[in-house]
Amino acid sequence: MRAVFVDASETLAAVAHRLLRPDDPGFAINLQPDIAPEDLPALLAGAEIAVIDHTALPVDVARACTGLRHVVFLGTGARSYMDPEALRTACGVTVHTIKGYGDTAVAECAFALMWAAARGLPEMDRAMRAGRWLRTEAIQLTGKTVGLIGFGGIAGEMARLCHGAGLRVLAWNRTPKTHQGVAFVSLEQLLQESDVVSLHLLLTDETRGFLSAARIAAQKPGAILINTARGVLIDEDALVEALRTGRIAAAGLDVFAVEPLPADHPLAGLPNVVLSAHSAFRTPEASDNLIGAALDHCRRIAAG
């Protein structure tokens, strides 16, 4: 049994080397993080397991990877890069995902984006570096309402942080849930009452484009929008327009419909947007959890 980490960054490769055990199945690490899908058949020759962080795996490419039987995807958002059902049906390839490894890390990023957006910190930072003494009017968050759309482990951590900062927490989830200190309400009520809306949905066919132009328009005027989930959950054109008009006061975004975000993208030119490079989960603790879980998947697969 052989596994290949096809698109390892130096950071994740170092974690993998540290966590590998002498009796682990063969585990090759490719230190070229930007791999084209058409290069995968040669890279995966003789490997039954592909460990993938951010490389697309179309069905036609998977068919050419003749020995491939398992994909261990580093995270929960495999659908952004592949079609798990089609891979299983057409190629006999099972896709394994990893949950919970970075719940605290991602929630802390969402929390930080919320405060940075509310205070206008990036705009002031840019102005001062350019020699301008810019003072912006801030939004005071204590006592305000945060609405969490989707409620899993990350949203639970976000709720904990928000409670500690004196915010009221509402949530909406596609299936019924309860959580101490969180009021679960209809989506309509959440959008109408929330001073901050934070997205925590998994990407599926049903959630793609979930925050549509109509739902953005239904938000409380002057609200802040945070997204650390997936960029395509939001109608980006509608969001840009809402930010331009002030209907949405500010946004903190870690994920985008196209990544890396093009330099000329409208979001990059708006002063009331805080941007981070899909890095919410990048902490040493989360990386250890992630690679440790991936190696455990490989061990279970090798053990049958």
C-alpha cells in the first residue's frame, strides 16, 4: 500500500515528516503545491491513496490513475475540487474528508475578521502606510447580535467566542439543533435581526449560491458579513453591489469564488472589505490535527 501527498506545502510536509511512524505504509510527499490535474496520473503511479489539499481531481483524470482507490482530502470541502459520488461510481475511488481539525482556528479567524471589519482597521492601516491620517467611524460590537448560518463545530466555537465578548448569538441550521446560549431561529429572522452574519455552511449542490441577492437584500441594513466557509456560497456580484451602496456596511472574507483572488477583482478594490487568503485553518495546532487525521485514514485503509 502506497500513499502520495500530491500538493504539500513546506509547512504541511514538515508536519507529515514529524508525525509519520516507522511502520506506516509508504507515504511519498510531493513538494510542489501547484500541480495540474493532468500531472496526477504520473505522480500517482503505483499509489492506491492520494492525499489532496487543493488540487482538482476530475473524473477523467481519476480514470487514468489506474491504481487509485482512495482520496484523503485535507478538510471538509472536497466538492470544491472533485465530485465524490462520481469518483466512486465511475472510478471506484472513495473520497475521505476530515472534520473538526481546525474548528477553533477557523472560528478565531472569523472572529478576527468581524472585529477588523467593524473597526475599519485595514482601511486605516493602508491609509497610514501611505502617509494619510485616516480616522474611520467604527461599529461597536458589544451588545450586538451575531447570526450564524450553519451550525457545526466551527459555529459552536464562534458562539463561544461571541458569548465571551458580550454578543447575542442567533443561529439557523438546515436540521434542528440546540446549543447552550444560542437561539435557533428562522433564516428570515436571523437575516433581519443580525448586526453580523457569519457563514458556516458546508458546500453542497443545495448550498451553492445560498446567500443570494434576495437574501443579501433581506439582511439588516448596515450589517457586517463574514465568510470563512466557501466563496461560492455567496452571490459575489450582489455582495459587491451591497458593499458599494452601504447596504452591507463591511465584509470579512477568507474564501472566494475564484482562488487565488484576482488582483482586479471588485472585492479587492473596496475599502470596506477585509481580505484573507483562505488561511483561516492555518495554525500549527490545526495542521497537526489535519495531518494526523490524514495519516490515520491511510493507516486504516492499509489495515483493510
